Amino acid sequence: MFRQALRWLIGIVGIATCGFVFAPTLEAQRGNSTPEALPSIAEKTAGLELMDGMLPLYWDTDQGRLWMEIPELDKEFIHFVGYGAGLGSNDLGLDRGALRGSRIVKFERV
């Protein structure tokens, strides 16, 4: 029983792997060799609600998406996480405004 299930699992993984391996070559054969030009930030965010800040955010109410503009790549930022509201003074430590850690964040183009 175990061997039969293992063979079935290996077969499924093999089929999925073939799909991932051959999909890029099939796309190349279709003749889509010229990539489409990307829209500018102004074109992409036209009509969206701007939430200005250190990293400007654009809210798309129609699609429920939030877009973030990164003005400077390869620059390090300090990211703090904290509670906006809490349970008050308690033994759990869930106090309003308490910091829950920080990280150095760097956005890179890939």
C-alpha cells in the first residue's frame, strides 16, 4: 500500500516538474520575443488614492489592491513593528505603543 502511494506521488511530482520545465520553452516558441513596455508610475497610479509618506502608497478601491512606490532602491530603512492599541497594563505585555521588534529593510531590483 505504501509503495503504491509512493509511486503515485512520484508520478504526480514528475508530471508537475515537466510542466514547470517545458512551460518557458513553449512560451518562447509562441513568438512573444518583444516584451511589452511597462507603464510609468503616473500611468499606473492614475485615479488611485494617494497615501503620502516616506514610501508613498496608492490604494485601488476597485480591485482592492495597495501599491507601494519605492523612490530609492538599494537604500536601507529601519522598520519598526509596534501595537497601535493594546490591552492595557497586563502580564502579557500587550501594551499600547509597545515595540515588537525592528529590522533593517532594503529594496533591491530583481
